[in-house]
Amino acid sequence: MCETCGCGDPELVPIEIQESILAGNDRVAAHNREHFAGAGVLAINLMGSPGSGKTALLEATAAAWSGKVRLGAISGDLATSRDADRLKAAGIPSLSITTGSSCHLDAELVHKSLHDLDWRDLDLLVIENVGNLVCPAVYDLGQAVNVVALAVTEGEDKPLKYPVMFRKADLVLLTKTDLLPHLEVDVSVIEDGLARTMPTAAMIPVSAKTGEGMDDWLTWLEAQRKAVTGAGVSTKAAAG
């Protein structure tokens, strides 16, 4: 797995070194957070497994908020810019961070990428992290909130098997719910797992395909935006 954080073999990275790495990351993350707050941009760290539907969710979100809220994205990927390319095709200002062998983004990568994106004109910046249910939760990027996309196809036990990820989540989006009639998945088991791991359990079932749950997701986003910026509506979109 990742060669930089030691997740594959903890003996490769002594704890004291990892703590030092995280301290440096936290300093840059705090700097990023000051940037976002100063510009009135809500920054979200969107995490989840490969194939959990993160990119499709952003496409659906941009379509639902077209002309009302300015959404942009930074997409992390090991080897390609496919996610960012998809988002650009959907009209979302986006760029890609290619991490090579690293299974997560860090604050420095995000900070450098900001120089190549007109993010100050945005209302909402979504940092689509590398697909992984472990390492992305460890690194603060300067975001205001953490959102985890968990697809119904991943099974019921993920919150209990990967507690670090869900312990850091402010919201879990249960994605691809249009597939539930075809699966033997008990949503109440997932809810129970989240109740055992999240500090305050919060889950919204959504389907980017049918639109189920999108209103609840947008309402949640708007509440976060108000909390961070104090803005009820987008003055940036109106100005654009």
C-alpha cells in the first residue's frame, strides 16, 4: 500500500517520525483553513473507497445547484486525471493531483494545487480524496468538514472494519441506493455501525442516478456553508 504513511507496514515508519510528519501537515492545513475562511469558501474533504460514487455525486450536486452555487473540485488519484476530467466535462472547475504511490492527499499537496485553480471565486470547494478507507482520514487538509461516501455495494460492516475513517466523519453519504432492491443489504446494520463509530452519527442515503436524497444533501451543505461563511445565498454565483 502507501509508501509514505507506513500504512502497509507500521515498522517502516517509527511513530515519532510519523508524529513529526503530521505536525508539519497540521501547520499547512491550518494555513489552508485560514485561506478558505478568508475567502468565504466552504472546503470539504470527500473521502471513500474507489468506486463509492464520489465523482458521480459531485456531478449530480453541480447539476442540482447550477447557477445558484459555485462548486469547484480538487481530485486526488494515484495515476490518472480521469475524475477531474469528468468533472470538467460537467462544467465544474477542477484539477487533478496525481499522487503516484501515495494513498492519500496531504495539506501541502492541496496548498500547492490552489495556485492552479481560481478557487477564491467558489462557494464550495470539494477535495475529492484518493479512494481509500484508511489513510485519507489521518491527514488534515484544512477542510471545514469531512464527508465519507459509502456505497451500498461495499457491504454492511465497513464502519466497524474501518473505524478511523468514520470516527473522523461529520456526515456519511450512503450512495448508490438505487441498487438496494438488487442487494441483500440491511441499511439498519450500517446505521448501527455508524452509531458505534461516529462521534455524532449522521447519514443521508443518496442516489446520484435517481436523485433520491439529493435535497437532504444540499440542505446539509447549505447549513455548513452558512456556519462557515454566514451567507444564506451565494453572492458569488449572483455576481457571476
